[in-house]
Amino acid sequence: MMTVHEVSKLTGVSIRTLQYYDRIGLLHPARYTDAGYRLYDDTALETLQQILLFRELEFSLSEIRQIIQNPSFDRRKALDQQIELLQLKKEHLENLITLARGIRLTGVKHHMDFSAFDTRKMDEYAAQAKASWGSTPEYREYEQKARGRTREENAALAEEMMNIFREFGAIREKSPASDTAQALVKKLQDFITEHMYTCSAKVLSGLGMMYAGGGEMTQNIDRYGGNGTADFVNKAIQAFCKSET
């Protein structure tokens, strides 16, 4: 765990900015001390990296929050989009540097081409990236249900959902197709539908694969339920969804 001062020193992000990110629900610390001090774990630092990459690409804080809080957020997909945007930004800057050097050598009259200033390709890709995270019916339903909830209420719901994963962890030595595991899958599906968005079998199947896909989500589930829990949850979900079709 790192204190807010240590995170600020490591990342160059001011303490005030980190406090602001917490206040607007963009980046919460892993926990607070009894004295109210913020503590950040590796998962929180990974999220901060995502935020800073999006900020480098000039995404607004509200856009970043929409992306990283999207129920279908995929860190690998986000990184692929960021790499593509950074590559486009690099090409744009290189074209501007080439133009500026040409003007310095031969003068403006010999360099009346303004194509180096054209950012349409970069802007279009950025717009597509933003739209891909906010256009699903599930996300719109999630936004509607989450509207008006306090930070404490969101934290309580997150803890309740993680308790379901704890229950999965306690039975992960059983068959994923067992009645106990299948009952837990139904409990998870109903919880998501009630508090987040309509969790159809198709959506649930996709969530299962995301849970076991590595990265922050897998780490969180395994941290609550024990190593292998995320993979067990996915197998139980796939068995459940297969029986539903």
C-alpha cells in the first residue's frame, strides 16, 4: 500500500488532483486508514495509469470516468486504442516537425501545404473509441440506475458483489456445473440485473470471460475468493448459460 504522498511523488500527480479524482468518483483509494488517510494498492495504480494515458490523449475526466466505469471495460482493448491514438499523435507531431524544419530552411513560400495541421484522422478514431464504450444499452441502463447513488452506496454494492465472489471461492473445488455453483451464478445474474443493467445470458457469458481474462478484474476476484476463483466463476457461468440456451 502507498500513501497519497507516495503516489504523488511516484507519478507526478499532485495530492490535490488525487483527492479530486477520489471526490468525483474517478479513482478511489484501495482503503482509508482509521485516521482518514488514503491508501493505494497496485490495482489503484493501474487504474491511475489508464487515467493518465487517456489524459495524454486529451480525453475529458467525464469521458475517462465513463470508459473505465463501463461494465464491459476491457483493459486490453483500452490499451490497444490508446496505442493507436498515440501512434496517430506521434505521426501528427512528426509531420509538424518536418514542416517547421522545412520552413526554417527554405521559407514559408516553399511550404504552403497545410496538411500537417490536419487532425481529422486522429479525431475520428478518438470519437470512435469514446463511442465504443458508451453506446451499449447496458451502459445506458447502468448510468440510469447509478444516477443519484452516493459514493458510500456504490461502495456497499461493490462489496456486496465481491461477497458473492467470496462465496464462489469457498466452493471452487466443486464442479462448476454443481447445483451450488449454478445457484450462485443465478444470484450473481440477479444482482447485476437489479443494481446495474439487464444481465441476459449473452451478457453474463461475456462477463464470465472478462472475469477470467486477466488484469485488474481477475486479480480483484481472486483476491476476494482465492486463487483460481475468477476462472471457476467463468466456468460456472458458461455452464449456466449453456443450460439456458
